[in-house]
Amino acid sequence: MFGKLISKLFHEKPTMENIKKNITNSFDMLLGSDYFAKDRWEIEVFQKKPELKMQLEERMEKDLAEVLESRDIYKAFRELLVDTIQVAVVNCQLTNGEYADSDVEVICRSINRGLAFSMDNEQLRLATQLANISEAYSGYDWCRAKAVHESAWAEMKLHILRTLQIQIFERVSGKSDGPDWWDVYREAYTIYIKSLYKLILDGGDEHRGFPHPIVAAMGNDALSDMRDKLFASAVAP
């Protein structure tokens, strides 16, 4: 009982006013010091391009207004977090130096071919449209430059969402309690995306193409079960 009382004392109410305040404070902290930029390249990108901050701030306020309007705001917030983790992972794997530039080009060309046939398939078209909603630059063809921009955007968004998660939406475990669900899901999703990109490279340019990576991941039973459990266990802190 005492633990629940402490949790309530240290969490703000999920109101748009508190959310906007936390978003502003998070941006000020992250972008106002070179300390964070030394370890996180996406922060340096946003420091150099102030217009990105305004765009992301506007997008986050829109996304979180939809969270507050939903029937279950805690589940909706987790869904937003999961969507953003997925965007970060599929793009980070193309920009972290793990693949040669030529391999990144092969992967992107295959995805572009897959997106073309996905739009002719009713089921894949709907899933692709849902995947595109979570992206920042969904109107562009897949290429390394798009992956760099998507990765920076998604990672920066995750920094802010993490603060909102801790301050407002969830009771986050301490380090002594083991990894948070956030880290566990990202690791599992990364393993799947790596295997998918290997499959794409094995197919090469002769393959007809693969659907959007997030759409492909929707068909993985283990990830689907993990998402279902995460959403079902979302509760007020």
C-alpha cells in the first residue's frame, strides 16, 4: 500500500497540460546541452536543425491527444511506444554500420518493390497504411537517406516518450529489477528484423520484393503474442 501511495505522489496526471510541459522540458534538457549529443547522434541532428524540433513537437502533441481521447489511455500509450520502437529498429539496422552501403541499397530496393505489390493486395495495403502512419517520411522511397532521417526522428521521439512513460503513464522498474519491457521488446524486434534483412539479402535483386518490414513482422507469432501481453498488462501507475 505504501508503494502505491509513493507511486501516485511521484506521477503526474495524464492531462494534455502535463504532457506538453514534459515534452517541452525534455526537449530543453536534451537539446540544451552538448553532454547528451556526445553519446546520441540523433540529439546532435536535432540541435543542428531546430525546425525538426518544432515538427516533432507538433506530431507528438497530435499523437498524445489521440492517446488521451482513446478508451484505454494506458494501452494506447503503450501502442504508441511500440509503434515508435518498431520504426526506430527497422531504420536503425540500416544506418548503424552493420551492413555495407551496397547491401543497404539491395534491402531498400527490395522493400520498394514489395511496397508496390503490397498496394495491389487489399490485406497488405491496409497493413502498409497502418505502418506508414507511425513513420515521419512515409511518402518517400526507401533509401539510406530516408532511413537516417526516420531513425533520428524515431530515436528522438523515444527519448521524449520514455520521459512521459516514467513521469505520467507507467511505473518503470529500477535497474535492480531487470530490464524494462521496453528493452525486452526492442531486443526481440531487432532479432527479427535482422533475420528479415538477411532473408532479403539472400533473395537479392532478383526477388519480387518484400513488404514493409513492420508489416512482415506483424506475421511473427512470437512478436504478436508479446505485443498482446504488453497491451493487456497496461495499467495506471
